[in-house]
Amino acid sequence: MNDFFYFRSYSEWHEALTVRCGIHLTADYARERITALRNPSDRTTAEFIKCYGEAYLRQVIAWFERAEREAS
């Protein structure tokens, strides 16, 4: 596990997704990601948990929830 990979704030995470990755953080996109991240049977979610742990998963879900609110 590499601590330097983790985003430490919503603003860091938001900038990475929207600016560096060019992702449009719409309410629909955020809801889709929240649904996937809450599904432990989803392959990408299982990989995320294995690499980064449950606590960081919860943080990322919270950031997607905030992005959804802001986009609505």
C-alpha cells in the first residue's frame, strides 16, 4: 500500500478526476460509481478494497456522494 497515491482531500480527488482525467462528474456518473463501489461483488470494487482498504473505499464513496450533491 502506497500512502503517496491516496488523495488527502476532496479538492485533490476532484481535480484529479475532472482536470487530469477529463471525467465529467455528473450526478448520474457519481451515482453509477457509488452503486459500483457499494457492491462488494463488483470486480473493480474488490480490487480497490484489496489495494487500498475499506477505509479509503468509504472516503471515496463520500467524495462521490459530495460530487453528486454538487452536480444536482
